[in-house]
Amino acid sequence: MDNSILDEFKTESKQILSELKDIVEMMEDDTTSQGNDHIVQFAQRIDRIMGASQTIAMLFPFNSGLKEIGKIASLCKAMGYKVSQIDAPELVPLFGAFWADAIEALSEILENLENASEIDRIVQGLVPLVRKRLEWLSSKIKAAAPTEPNDSQELNDLLNTLFK
């Protein structure tokens, strides 16, 4: 398989991750949640990484890094859209901090994309931490929007599906 596809994916993803860092930094100054343009921009950009990684993973089915990038990006996207739909400005800094950590993890996986043993090491340390944080954030969404019971269940289902 042509490694130029992976190289192009890495280059574009690094650019998007740089943009995502800027967006997260802008969120520190804009703590509105419902309809927050920065949160929506974050979700849209992370969706680009998610879609590309999932598509390229079909060409490189044994590349665990692509699959992990797709999983993490999918969770970040889902959480972004959920928090942008509720009026809970107190959650913005919490999500900003989580997304900053997610960007760092995605960058590390991206740097080691072709090293399966390193990807395994990163994921082994990352998955329990990410899962714990996402469950906590999901509980914060549930508390902020108790009239939306499906949101919490939807996020829990996504967590269970992606982190089997």
C-alpha cells in the first residue's frame, strides 16, 4: 500500500490539530455553551480527522493507530455537539481541558502511526483515563440537562461501543 496516503493524512491531521489547539485556547475567553461557535468549530474539525482516519483505516486495516484516532475523534465530536446544544457555560472549561488532552493524545498517536507497539503502549495508558474523563463529563452533561435523558445514554453507548 502506498505510504504517501499515510503521510498526507499525517500532514493534514497535524494542521487540523494545530487549528484545534487555537480553538480550545479561544474557548477560555468565550464560556458560552449553547450555540458556541468555537465548540461547533471544534466538533466540525475533529470530524474531518475522524472521517479521514476511518476511511484510510479501510486501506490499512492492520494499522491500529488509525482506528484509535477515529475512536477518540468520534468521542470528541459527539461530546462537542452535545455540549453545544445545552446551556451550561460552566462545562466549557471542563471540555476545553479534556479536548486539550485529547489533542495531545491524538498528536502522540499520529507521531507513532506506523509503530504498532508504541500505539499499543499509548492506548493502554490512554483508554482508561479517557474513558473515566468522558464518563465524568457525560455525568456533567446529564446534570446540566436533566430533561435530555437520551444524551447521557447516547454518550454511554458510544463509550461502550468504542472502548470494548
